[in-house]
Amino acid sequence: MKKWVFIVILLVLLYLVSLVVAFFAFNNNSKSFGDKIMIVPLEGAITTSGNGDLFGGSSGISSTEVVKLINDLNKDESVKGVVFEINSPGGTVVASQEIGDAIKKLNKTNYAVIREVGASGGYWIASATDKIYSSPMSITGSIGVLGSYLEFSGLFEKYGVDYEQLVSGKYKDTGTPFKDLDEDERRLLQSKINLIHEYFVKEVANNRGLTVEEVSKLATGEFYLGQEAVGLGLVDEFGDVDVAVENMKTELNLTKVDVQRHFKDIGLLDILGGRIFYAMGRGVGDSLVSYELSNNFEIRA
Amino acid sequence: MVEYIKLKKGLVPASLVKRFSAFLIDLIIVNLVVSLPFYNYLISLGSFSSVLKSNDMVLTILTFLIAFGLLFYFTILEWKMGQTLGKALFRLKVISSNGKELNFFQSFLSNVTVPFSIVLLVDVIYMFFKSGHQRLFEVFAGVLVVESKVVLK
């Protein structure tokens, strides 16, 4: 056997052993010998599944992943506190609510630090934590619900394209981009949005210890800068992640603590780079599925 | 023993510079290969100082993995080929000082200090005072590192 081949085989063997050990190490709940504070970055739009990207990672905030992470942190006794570093303009309603609910079930001291923006669904998540920090210039609030879709009926009319769809329920094709909304449908969708808005307001009021009336006054969809938000009771203190961590150490009376930034769990597929092909495949799959959907109405917080 | 090798095979002990350079290359290669699956994790730890301060279990596992990966790498390659990648690049060869073929035990014993930094330090310091630039455990194992014209084929 040529010597180069032997060296390559040996290095591949070392890599594979490391790969297997890494796989088990990352799937072990207890990852520290001492107390630790976890920093969990939440960056991007909030959805239930996140968005696979071409580089094998997942961009945006996946509520499925975050809820799983919070459950894991709950079980990890070495974790004494969690700081959620939020940089999100919001996202889908259910995903925001799922993460908010999971945070409320977190049995560790938890803070939110709003970086550039923690608005709408991003603020919903922040409000579920024990304490909110932000920069005086951070964008926050924007408590409101948005329902939107693209409507092409005018374009179709211009080019002589007719829309025909057979539906069995009156509202089944409400929100299709191929026809204009009638008054009835508009009222129906608005009522759903109002319901979600009420729920959102109640959640924030409950989370922040404010009355529903107080939050309702702020819940116009307006965004507030951090310096305004402190006065309005939407943010507790000014500070960045370091300030939050220091304050958490003081609150928990921790002198020797390991501060760790959470990284996404890495599976064998991730390590081998297989996610690249998965993400590409999923991108194509998603396109096909969304093409099939007749209704593209989307509600976001 | 060095003189014996010189006389018999026309070989000379490897220079310290070449030995350190070869070791550095091997160290980098093994570290890269073993750390690759932990890449995202290491990035997440942030600065190098926070890595050093961390008492994280994964980091401890990785440290052990690198240490014993190095031992495995040096032992197997020197036993089977008489050269690691670094040594091959600098045309160095590991031989048995008794003139016989290097066996597994000799290779293992000469490299057994690699995972243990403090012992390795003592082992290496010894090189500066020993003719033939042998490490202490190379003396125990009866191993010599010599200049070689043999290159990887």
C-alpha cells in the first residue's frame, strides 16, 4: 500500500472517530461540569420550521427547534439561567406563541436582551421572560397582527385570464390571490385578525404584569425605541448581553459560572455536510407545495 | 547508539529545528481533522480566552480526543512507516536504535508522553541535553529520529 494512502486512511479514521464522539457529545443533556448560564441567540423571522439555507444551516427562528432546546435546558441541571438574545422583527403567530409558552414553562431564571429589533412576535417572545433588556435605540413593541397576501386579479383581468375554482364552502377560497375579496370575506378575515390581536395583547399584559387596557393603548402596531419602551413598561432596563449575564449572576448568587452561547445541535448529517443537499431538496419541495396551495393568506405577529 | 547508526547506515540525528517543524505540522493536521466535527461548537464558544476558561464537558471530551488522537497518529504511523506526515515532509525517519525494525511497543512508548503536556515538556527539555536529540521516552523506547533520504512514495 502506498504510504500516502495509508496516512489518508489513518486521518479519515481519526475523523470518523471524532465524528461519532461529537455526535454523542452533542446529544448529551449535561454538557458542563459546573453551573452555567446559556445565551440563546434568536435571530430572524419566527416560523414553526425555520428556513433551510443552501449552506446547510437553518436561518430564522424555528419554534420547533427552540421549544426542543428549552425542554433540553429544563432537564439540564447545570444550567442555572438563560439569556435569550433576540433580534427578530416577528413572524408567524403560532410559532411566536409556541416559543412564548415554552419560555414560561422554563424552570430557570431567564432574561431577554433585545438587540437591533425585538418587535411584534419578537417582542411576544421577549415578554415571556422574567426581565427584558434593550439598547435605548432598539426597536421594540409593534404589538399588532398583520394579514396579507398578493392579489393578482387586476393583472389577470388586464391579460384576459379568468379565474375558475370550484369550492364547496362559501369561504373556502377566501384569500386566494386570483380574485378580489368581497365585503363578507374581508369582514371574516378582519375578525380573525382581531381575535389574534386580542390574544396577543392579553399575553403581553399577562407576561408583563400590565393590565389589558394598558397594553391595548400601546398595541396600535406602533414600534417603540428602547428609551420609550422603558417608560411604557415594555422593557425593564437598558443593557446588552454582558450586562444581563452579570445581573443574572448577581441575582442567582453565582460566583463561578460558565457562560455559554448555544449552538445548533449538530447531527451526523450536518457534520457530513448532508444538510446542504437536504436544504436544496427541501427548497424545491417547498416551492412545489406552495405552488399547489390555492390560498396564500398569511397572518403574522 | 547514534554512532552505530551513523556507521552502519550513514544516517545522522535529525536537527531540532526539523523535528519541531515536523511536530508542529503533525499537531496542526491532527487538530484540524479531530476538531472538524466540533467546528460550529468551537465557533459558538467565542474568543480563545473564553475557550480556555470554559469547563464545558464537550470541550473536555475534545481535548481528550485530540490528545489520544495524536498518540494514535504518531504510534501507528511511526510503527508502520517510520514517518508521520510532518516527518516525511522534512525527510526524517524514526528507527530502532538496536538496528532492528521498530516494533509497536517502541513506537507507543516513545510517544506515550504526547497526550500529557507536562510530561511531554520534561520529555522535550531532555532533548536539548542529549546527544542525538533524543527525547527521554525515546531513550526508554530505544528509538532514534534521523535524517533520511527516504521519502513517501
